Amino acid sequence: MSLQDWTEAELGIHGRVLPVMQAPDAVLSAASSPVDPADPETVRLAADLVATMRVSPGCVGLAASQVGVARHVFAVDVSGHPKARTVHGTFVLCNAVVEEATRNEKGREGCMSVPDLTGDVKRASRIAVRGRLPGSGEEVVVETDAFEARALQHEVDHCDGYLFLDRVAGAHAVYARQTYL
Amino acid sequence: MEHVNHIAVTVIGHDRPGIIAAATAGLSGLGLNLEDSTMTRLRGHFAMMLICSGDCSPRQVEDALAPLTADGQLEVSARFVPDDDGVGPAGHPYLLTVHGGDRTGIVSAVTREVAEAGGNITDLTTRLTGDLYVVVAEVELPAEVDAPALATRLRTVGHDLGVDVTLRAQDTDVL
Ligand SMILES: [Zn+2]
């Protein structure tokens, strides 16, 4: 099926909202292990990631390590984001790898697991990511750009045990997150 | 030709609006040129360092900035520094990131490893938010340094301290 048509309804179960881990929790620093996309546990994890992402304001992606599960799965949804161009809606990828990455651009990133800081990170603005859909196990290649490309690279990094802090562009590229009254 | 001194000035203390405006007005009143400067807030405290040049003494600078210190909440100091533009050949630029739980000795352990490899730290910031301690340093490594080997040693140092350390080349895009 086309990735654009995929929704969490494909998973056939309702996800639970899970607590999100914060740095310096060790689970965020460990590389996640590959999963069997058809395993019911993977399907449940996918549904939980989407459910947790949905209830978190401003959250455009969530990796399994962020809910304390060291498995190579993440959810993304950049729909409606002003910096997005190509948008594939809600989707979950298992065992995803970045296959092509070109045109670096700097952008400001935040992360639910690092709630008090943001950082400028240079990332490819055009990428191709190969992964598998949870449940069917169907292999998909996501070709995308702009903010969706940034979100995918951020989530693949989580699966590899890296935070945006490991990629910031300079000594003065980390900022306290502004809280407005 | 007029005599030119280089003077290092630091202003540190309780933050309030107008410190930079008052300090720079005092310096320009002495005919001093602002060269390199940096200002930030460290856990809410105002902190500024700068190098200025012109024909006057550190004593004159401190006198000119004395109104800033009148309420006892700011400290100003000034001293001569040699004109030191060239600091030897530049190495290759790298970025070092450390993050993990707050504990004593993270910065010293990591920077010692960099120094032993002959690396020079050219810029460094640290931040503590909640339990998370973050260090980002810009490092120049001489061409002969084996950067991947240093990265491995830094990871080991970090592992012993329970923190994550990454060292990567800092690429510059010229546009
Ligand atoms: Zn994140």
C-alpha cells in the first residue's frame, strides 16, 4: 500500500499512552535492536507510539527508546507543520535506515526526552529511508524532504542511541527552551 | 602613530537591563575600540568578556566603568593583554559533545584527554538542566592526531563516568 494511505487503523488495536523517558536515562543512549514487524508485540508498540505521539503537544515523532523500549521502531507525523513540504501523514517504521541523504540544512530541534533544551542541527534536507511497516511487514522506501526528512533522521538517531545533542552545530548551538507566560 | 594598548575587560554579576549599554558607553568615552567580545548569562548572572584597544590604561577603564559597580552587584576588572592575533597554525575543527547525569569531574576528565592528544579547545559551553548535564566544545586537532582513536578513548572516559561522548569533524559549508 502507499505510505500516504497508511493510518494506525491498520494496526487493528488501540495504543496506550506511555510515559516518555528523559535524558540522562540510559535507555536513550543504547542502540535499539531490530524487530520482527509482524510480531504482535511490535504491532502493540507501534500503536502505543502513535497514541503517545498524538497526546503530546507539538510532537512530530517518537522512537521506542523514548518510551523505554530498546527496539528499532518509531512513529512520525509532521502533518500541518509549517516547515514541512512533502508529508506522508502518520506512519510507523521498523528497522529503518537512511539510504540517501543530500543537501544539508541547519534547523532548530527539540525533543520530548530533552524538554529544557533545543539545538541547531545540520541535517540532510532530501533523504530516502528504507524500512518496514508494522503488521504487514511490507518494505517501503520513504523519499522526502524538508521537515519530514529532519524528523526521520532525528528518529533514526534515537534508534541508534543518539540525541540531537550529539549533532549540534557548535558550542553556542544549544539553547534553553523558552517558556512564555 | 598613536600608541595602542590591548585591554581585557570582564564584567560579572547580577543581571539587569542596560549593563552592556553602560559598559560600552564608558569604553567609547575613553576612545577605546571594541574588538572581540562575548556576553552570556550563567545561571542568571550577567557575564561579559571583551578585548578593546586604544590609548589608555586598565586603571582608566576601571574608573570609567566604576558607576556600574556602585550598587555592589557587579564586578569590573581590566588588565593589559599582549596583542595576540596569531595563536599558531590552526588545526582541523572538531565538535565534542558530552551529555549525561550531573557529576563532578566530567569536564576535567574529557578535556584532559583532549589536551593529552594535543587538541586545543577553542570554545566551550556547559549547561545543567534538571539532572542533565551537557557539554559542547569546539576542538582543534593537529593534522597528525588520529581523531577516530581519540573519539574511542573519549567514549571510554565517558563510559567510566556514565556519560555519552561524541567527537565528530566540524564541516564548514562555504556559501
Ligand atoms: Zn527526540
